[in-house]
Amino acid sequence: MSSPPSRQDSGHLSRPPQNGALLKIRDLHVHFKVYGGRLRVLDGVHFTMHPGEKVGLVGETGCGKTTTMKSILRILPEPPARIAGGEIYFKGRDVLKMKQKELRKVRSEGISMIFQDPTAALNPVFTVGQQLEAVVKYSIEGKNLSRKEIRERTLQPLREVALPDPERMLDTYPLQLSGGMRQRVCIAMALAASRELLIADEPGTSLDVTIQDQILRLLHRLVEETDVSVLLITHTLGVVREMTDRVYVMYAGRMVEVADTQELFDNPLHPYTHGLMEAVPRLTGGGVADGIAGRIPDYMHPPQGCRFQPRCPRAMEVCHQEKPTFYRIDDNHQVACFLYRDSET
Amino acid sequence: MTVHAESLDLPKGTTREKLGRGWYKFSRNTMSIVGLCFVLLVTFLAVFAPLVAPYPEHAGKFVDFANASIPPGRTYPLGTDVMGRDILSRIFFGFRFSLMMGVVVLSLVVPPGVTLGLIAGYYQGTWIDTAIMRITDIFLAVPPLILALAICSVLTPNLFNAMLAVSLMWWPWYTRLVYGLASTLRNEFFVSSAEVIGASKFHIIFKEILPNCISPIFTKMSLDMAWVILLGSSLSFVGLGVQPPRPGLGTMVAGGTDYLPELWWISVFPALAIVVVVLGFNLLGDGIRDMFAAEEV
Amino acid sequence: MSSITYIVRRLLHSVFVLLGLSIMIFIIARVMPGNPARMAVGPRAPQEVIDRMSERMHLHEPLHIQYYYWLRDALRGDLGVSLVTRRPVVDDIKDFFPATLELTLFAGVIMGAGGILLGILSAQHKDTWIDNALRVVSYLGVVTPSFVFAIFFLLLFGMVLNWMPTTGRLSPDVVAPPTVTGLITVDSLLAGNLRAFVDALWHLFLPGLALAMGGLAQESRITRSTMSDNLTKDYIASARSLGIPEGVIMRRFLLKPSLIPTVSILGLDFAGTMGNAFLVELIFNWPGSSRYGIETMLRKDLNAIVGVVMVLGVVFIIVNILVDVVVGLLDPRIRLSAKRGE
């Protein structure tokens, strides 16, 4: 593979090697063991992301988005989950093979995740300040910081997420905060840790729509103002359109399409993507939106070939038997569908 | 306390599947199976004691000084006590008292306890709630054994009164448990919708709220068998439960304490028998709790 | 709602419960068959003595008046006279109770500290042989009655192996410290008498451990199970994902929320211990309130029964308040939430 990254004095992982990918997931398989067998949730996920990019990941509930993200940081509950194959490269190093110390470095300085449910993600018996302080204190450079510096580093992210009265916030408990404020605190904690890649898992979904909008605007602003790379997971197309450069579409444990955002909206290729676009109700043009017929497959007994095939209006013979790989349609557009097998450029 | 719900992803299926899944969850833990076996064994021995015990007549008034104080051996597998009675047979009959204790007490305690809890939970925030829960607090303010002893002491000591005493002080646990569940459930939507369509309070309490409380209640009941039996044997030990010469397990243990350590088998084997019964019900109760637990993926 | 208000409310609640308890036990005591006055003066007393005693015991008055007299006396420190010992109940309690208290507190400390430590150990080495061994032992601990442990310990460590004494609170050749609290361990420390302190501890060990086994096992199981449940919670995964070291997560962020159910249960388990102390004391011939309590209960000594139950109730309530305070310290949700505590 690529040459091992060199260590600099501060202990940071250095710039990634030639191909420059920040995050690269290759053929990831994840299984869950339950009553009656195994749920083969992730069935060969491929994903690439470069520094500075803002990438969206779209898919319906249950398609494996969160599982993929938790695998990156290796915070899956292992039993019952099991990473059954594949690699996850962060700046050229395989996360799945890392030892604790290096992994901690990645978590503390490289990648941060903002969880879907901010109430569950905050420890109920510690104050916001105590939790933030722990993040800062135990980061790799934390031991070199004075108390004053630590305190400043806990206040700074609180200011960045536009929380009122950050000083008092340090002494409040999560239960005393509203849902929107908790979400902001979670974002602040992510910012306090890592600044290279931010993974936001359906931010604001558990909140009121107006609050969700505020949160998304906040994220948008943060992303614009800094050069942090963002991976935005969502099931809402509109969010993705506004905030991302590139979008992956995921279905039933596999990526089915990836394209630059505008290109995806202008030219959705995969039948599933098509279905998603069609499913969004329009204000003009009349008519109620159609859903996509059928349900996500049973992960215990998934279809043998393409996993979307049972619901696909354009399924062909080969779709029953084989799994499609990514076919490159364009520089910025790939799709995993046999319909386009011959259209590769 | 959360309301348990099966995972939405796995299809509910037929009753057969539900039982199958229940059994799967129960049997995951070998200890639960062990518990089930213990309980079945004890029940069998209790029910068929007159047929299975080697010396069934030793369970009552029986004296044979010629064969007294014999250590465990071939003729008397667990030895005899100072009156010459076979300990093994008496233990089999002793199981009867233990099981009776558990079954009778729980039958007496669960219906009123649960009902009061439901009422208190439904009328949460009103004087009814306060009144019921305050009374419950009073009963729970004293260590269980003490209260049982105190109640027992005003009655003639025998098994029946022991059961009565334990029942009188056991019901508040169920009230408290169900109160916690019901007062949370009370605010759920399905209750308000029932109220809106004019369902009677009786219906709401017993047909809507109660079914959601069943699993914790059942779990508690299975575990409680163990505790009630334990409490019963403690009372017998002190002299307030099963009276000699009847072979209550606690009574037998007490009868042997004066002869420690030389005639150790007189106390030790009944004590072990108590452990087996209580252990069995405890393991069984854990298994039942696993059976009712929600599956998470 | 501040902590002070919370404590005051708890105290008021406790007073109410105690009053209710006294009423209940009073009624139970009076429900007994038999003439209390006759029992008080003895079977051979002439009728007029019985009548005078009836007069003094207000037996002809309605029940609530009787209760009033009892309460008035009780608040003045007079719990009546015991039939069995013929002394004021208060004196009896002062004599016998500290021994029980010392034993129970000793057991309580073992239960709390030991249970939590073992639970942590078990959770840390989850599913290894250490964990499995501890789980089996704690299971046995929960299901075995205290008196069974008492008998086994007595037999094994006391009589067979002869490691520890089996009766009494002090060896006959050790000088007892002057009585301040009645707790020999505390009194000997106060008097600077280390030999008595160690000797008292040594005597406390077997009965105390036998008493503590049930609670010890229970606490360790709950600690282990809570820790293991909380391990899968999002806030732990989140802490991990933010780079906090595993050791810190375990010791700080997992431990604190996990202790809450354990400490809550500690109060209840302590109640069980207080009850079981009666039985264990009998087996070890521990000079505490068990002999007195059981004698009086078997002989239907009204005043004594009421007195013993009330004292136990008070101790239990105090312990519960302490437990609630500690839980409130651990869990801000309890402290700060506006709903009524129940």
C-alpha cells in the first residue's frame, strides 16, 4: 500500500499519501448476531472522501448508515455486531487494525461524530463542563495544557455553536437543557475533539422542525467558516442539496450511487435514487408523491443478487443472480446498477 | 420504567413462534434451565412425597430412639435426627410447606397489591394516590422480617398464621411496582384516547394499563416465590411458622442448631434444601425475566 | 427545588411514616387476645391489682385515647415496662440494641463497599473466569438465607477450623472500653484501646459476614448488571468516539451513573439485614436485641414489641434518608427534577 505516515513532533498523523483520500472504506462487511441467525447489515460498503469535502450520505432508515459510521470509529457494540471484512483507511492507515493508542489519537484529533439523539449522547450525571473538559484534557496534547488553557478550550466550542452564556453552561446538567441546546452541546463536544473530519448523524432529526433548521444552519455556518471535512448523514434530500458537494446514496447495506450533488439531482441514475427523488412531494405540479413500493430486505435472508432488485421496477435477469459493482459514468458520477454496465466511460 | 416492546424489525409471528422465541430467550442462559429443573424436582418431590419418600411416616409424630442421631449412610441417606426420624423423607414433606407458603402468599398478595397500584397510578396526583402510597410507605418502613415477626407474634404460631402475616406485609411491594408502571403509562396516548372515546375507568385500568404491566409483575412473582419461601423458613426457624414435630425446613434447621457441630447433618441438610428451593426459583425467575425482555439489535 | 427543601420534605415524610407505623403496630398489639393488665401483673395477682393496672394502662378508654397516652409517653422517652424483664423498655433497648446496631452497621459497610468493588471487578472482566466465578458466588449469596451462612460459617471457620471466635463480642481476657456509644469498636477507638478494637472486630467478623452475604451478593450483581447495561449506552460510545481513554471512561463516566441503582438498593438490603440480624444473633449467641425481641414476641410482651419495632423503624428511616441523600448527590436528575419523589 502507501508508505507509512511520518510522525511529527506534535504527534499528529501527517498528511495522507499520494492518493490523498482522507477516508476510504473498502468492501466493509458488518454482521449482527441475533435470534435465528445473523443479520448481514453491511454487504460490501465502498466509500471515499477527500480533505475539505462536504459529502452527504442519503438512505432510508435501516439502510446501515449509522452502522457504517460507527464502524469507522469502532464504536459498534461488538457482540452482537461483528466486522466481518473490509478495511477503513483514515489518512492511509487502516482503522480496523489500529491498536488502542493510535485509535484514540484518531478519535481525539482526527474524526468526531455527532450522534443522532443528543439526549442519549450526553452523560446525565455529569455537567456539560465536566464532559467537555474530559474531551479536552484527554486529547493527545491535553497533558501539556494548563488549567486556564483547558477552560478556554472548553468555552471556545460553546461559543462557536452560539450557546448563550457559555460560562454558566459549563455548570449545567443535560437534563436542564432543551433538545436544541443539547444538540449544540454535542456539536461543541465534537468540535472540541477533532477538527479534520466531522460526521453528523442525522443532525436535528429528533428535534422540532424549526430547531432542526437552526441546527442545520449552524452546521452550515461552521462548515463554511472552517476547512473541516464533513460527512453528513441524513434521510432528507433537501438537507443534502443545500450543504454538500457530493452525495452517496445507500440502500440495504451497500452504496448504490455517488455523484456531485448537483449532478445527482439533475441526473439520478439508479432506480432507487430515482424513487427517492420522486418521493419528495412537490409544491407545484400537483399530485401526491408516490412512495417506493416494497420494504427494505430482510437482512437475515437478503436477496442473492442486487439487494434492491425485489423493489426495482427495471430489474433484469442478471439482477437476481449477481451483485452490481460501481460503474463509472462520468468523472463525478458512479452507479452500482446493471442497467449502466455498458455505459462505462 | 420503560414499557417493553418487541423489536419492530422481527415479525411477531404466530403464537407458536412467540413461544419459540420466548423459549429461546429463556434457554439462552443454562442457569435458567437449571432453575427450571430444580423447581420441577422440588414440586415433584413435594407432590408425591408420600410415594417417593423412603420413610413417609417419619414426617409426623414419630419416635424411634433406637435409630436416633445416625449419620448419613445407607439406610438413612441423610441421617436421622435426635428423635430417630429420617431427614431425607422429612425434607420431601418439608418442600410441601415451602411451596404452599409461596403459592398461598402470592395468591393472597398479588390481586389486591396490583389493584391498589393500578388505582394509585391511574389517579396519580390526587388524594387517592397519596393515601395509597403513604400507607404503602408505612408498611415498607420496617424491615420485612421484623414486621412479619411482629404480626406473627400476636397470633398463634403456626404455618397458616405465618402465611397470613407474610401476606399482610408483602402486598405493598406489588403496589409500589405497579404504581411506578401505571403512573407512567397513565400519561401515554393510548390511555387518553380511551378516555376520549368514553371508555369506563374500569376498562382503562384493567384492559389498557394492566396488560402493559404483566411482564414485570410476572417476573416479580417468580422471583418472589423464592423470597416468600425464604421468609417462611426464617419464621419457622425462629419458632413462629411451621411448628414441630411437623417438618418445616426452617423448623428442622432450628431443631439441629443445639447439636452443632457433632450432629451437623440435622441442620445442614435442611439448610441445603432451602438453598436448593430458593436457588431454583431465583434462577427460574431470572429466566422468565429474560423471556420477557425486549430484544435489541 | 434545592437540596435543603428536598431533605426537609424527606424528613417530614419520615415523621409521617413513623407515626403511621406506630399507629399500625399499636393496633396490632392491642388486637391480641388476652388481657394486657393481667399479663402485666402476672397470673396469680388478685383481681384488684389487675383492676388497678387496667386503670393505669388506660385499658377501658377507647383505642385512640390509649394511643394518645402511649404517644405522649413515648415522646417523653417512656416506652412502658416490659413484661419479660420487668424493666422499662427503654432501658432494655439501651442495653441490647447497640450490639445489634454494631453488627448491622458492620455488615452494612461490607455490603456496600464490598458489593460495589466486586461488581466493578466483575464488570471489568466481563465474561472471563473471574466474572463467571463471581457471578456464581453472588448468586449463591443472594439465594442462601443469612442463617444458613451463619451456620456454615460457625461450623467451618468457628468450630472446625477454629479461626475465629463463635460467641460474644469480646474475648474474656480483653478489657472492655468504657461505654460511650455502646459500639465496642467505636468505644475502644475513643478510649485508645487498640487491643479491644481488634478483638471486637475479630468477633464481629463471622456473624457480620454471614449477615452481609446476601446484600453483598445483591449489590455486586446490580453493580455489574448496571455497568454492563450502561456500557452499551450512547453516551459511553460518544465518550469513546471523542477520544477519552477507556480507563477514564470506566472509572469515571461509567461508574458514577452505574452506582445509582446500587446505592438505592442498599437501603432496602440494609432493611433485610436488620431483620436477618435477629436470626444470626441467635446462632452466634450475639448479645443483641434478637433474644430480647424474639422472647418478647413469643411471650406477647406488648410494650417491648412496640418499642423494638419503633426503634428499628427509626434506624431504618435514618438509613434510608442517608441513602437518598447520597443518591441525590450522585444523580442530578433526582435533585433537580420538579416532580414529586416517589
